Amino acid sequence: MKIRVDYDVCEANAVCMGLAPDVFEVDEDDNLHVLLPEPPPEALDRVRHAIRSCPKAALSLHDE
């Protein structure tokens, strides 16, 4: 599974970072970074929750 970010839509609200800080990070310039683009199986539930919680629907998870 691989995380994708639509950076044209993302507002770096940091909701994802709050739910999965080991996977997502928003830096001091309000740029989102995916720390684990292919999260391990034990993180997938938190990642899915973060994706569903994104206020701009800028995140998605894909089989790759």
C-alpha cells in the first residue's frame, strides 16, 4: 500500500500528523511530508483513519 498526496488540494492542516505522527509530518513552512510512503501493516489502521479525516480529502492509499 502506498500513500498519495494531492499537493494541489492539501492545506497542511496537520490532522493526519495528529493521528499518525510517525507517518505524516507538517514542517514549520506548512509543507506536508510523508515519512513512510509505504506504511507497515501495523500502521495501516491509523493511516486509513488519517486519510478519512483529512478535511480536504487530499490523501489516498493505493495498492502498488
